[in-house]
Amino acid sequence: MPSDSSRHENASPTQSRSPSPSPHDTLTLRALVSTKDAGVIIGKAGKNVADLREQTGVKAGVSKVIPGVHERVLTVTGSVEAVSKAYNHIISQLVASAPSSPISTSSPPLHTSIRLLISHNLMGTIIGRSGLKIKAIQDGSGARMVASKEMLPQSTERIVEVQGSPEAIGRAVEEIGKCLLEDWERGQGTVLFHPGPNDERVGNRRAHSYSSSYTGSRRGNGDANTRGRSPPPGSPNAHSPVSTPPAANLRTQNISIPSDMVGCIIGRSGTKITEIRRLSGSKISIAKAPHDETGERMFTIVGTPEANEKALFLLYNQLESEKERRVGREAQQQADLQD
């Protein structure tokens, strides 16, 4: 069997020849962590994260600090077994670093939680029909899972909070990872969440969230490098009529879109992107070439906070429609082959 670290390069799931990749194929699982916890995970001079990589064979890292933002993204890449082992190790570290509390020796093992980031399109895979899959994962692992209902700002990711002992969380992460790899097609085109100044507006309202994506779309520059506050997607203010805004109220936001999804957003002769610009009132420019090795292209949105939220809402809707169309087409092709 190949080592856990032998496949962590940019091996996109689209490159797999098997329709159902085995559990040993590369998985990238991200989680939201506090700035304080990120410091524990990294360790002094990076010692803890270096030890984690050596002991589990995963590729792991934490996003950079953003001034005024109190969350960072932990990214772990490797085989399903290696990723679950790494999360077990990370949770154990966080529990050990927590301030000691007066507990008796008869107390049950310490319980904690991790907020995984999961593509909105993959939530059904984890929850299952009538919630049977998520119940089976909880029963088998001993962990409890709470899925947020809304996507995180400027992304198509949602949070799944996994609660329990480090060992239970590790077992749950392994089962979640297997589900994601078995249905990886639905994760294509995910717009990754990046904590930013604008995100603080919903920090107290949203449930703990989890998001996962596969290698190949594991990075993106979708940070909303903006100032000020804007309403969450879908709020009444996001749909208000857009008038000519004063220059001082303009905001700029960047999101990364996988190159294979750019065409569906632009539309034939640019009809779809023109309609999104018209309905939102924002100016939207698209980079002509990918901005890094992930192959993603940068969309720059300029407008009022309300107009930008409307533009993002419309962009994500277009992405969702295209992903559903592709999944349906692939299902039809499979059915045709079986006839």
C-alpha cells in the first residue's frame, strides 16, 4: 500500500480513473479553529505541526493571521486514515493545552469539538436519506454531529461541528472522509470559505461549521478583503434596488472559481455574467489565467456591500445549477452504459 504521504501533491479527484476512489486516495479536510488553537496546533517554531506531519504522514498547515479576524483555517491532506489520525492527534493536543479544571478522577473523558468545513453539495452525502447516514456515523463513532443550515459568507461551504472525545472525533472524521471520497464529483466547483473582516458580522449567529473539499480545490483566494460590514447573503438588504453608489461606499471582494466552471458563469457570448452584473449592480471582472497551481481563476467584484452580496448570491446559484446539471448528466451516462 502506498505511504500516506506519497499522494499529497495536487492530485485532483478529476484525475482519478475509478468512479469511486478508494479510501486511500487523497482527501483534504479543512476546519475552522480559533487563533489561540491555531497557535497550539502550530507549536513553538512550528514544532507541533512538524511532528504531526512526521507521525501521521499528512500534509498540514494553518492559514495566515488576518488582522482583526479571530479564526483561521486548518487544512489537513492525506489518506482518509492519516487525516483521521491527524485530527485525533490535534484534538488531543488542544484538550491537553486547555486550562485545567477541578475534575475528579471519576469524571468521564474530556469532550471537545472541531468545526469541519464541508461543501454544501456534499452535505446530503453525509446526512443521508432521512438522516440515516449521519445517525450511523454518530452511532459508530460515539461522536455527535451538528450541521449548520446556511452556507458561510462568500462561499459554498457549511459547517459540521463534530463533538466528543478525541478518539470519537477521529472515528467520525474517518467515516466522513470515506463518504466524501465516494461522492467526490459533487464537491467539484466548491467555493472555499476564508475568514475575513466582513465575516465578523455573522460570527455570533452562525452555528459551528465544517467544510471539506478534495485536493485540487483545496486552496483559493476567496478572502473578502473589504472594510465595513455588509448583510449576509439572502437578507432583504441584499436584494434592495441598487442606485449609483458614491465612490466612498465601494467595496472590492475576490473569489476563486475553478477554471472548468468559469464558462458556465460567463454563458454563451457573455449573457449570464452580463445578467449578473445588471441584476446586482456590481462590476465583475474575471482573470484571464489561473492565479496559482490550483487552476482557479480570480473573480473581482466591485460595488456597494449590498450589490456585492447580491452578485455573490447570483454567482453561487449559477454554480449550484451547473453542478446539479453535471451530476444529472453523469448519472444519465451511467444509466445508458448499463442498458
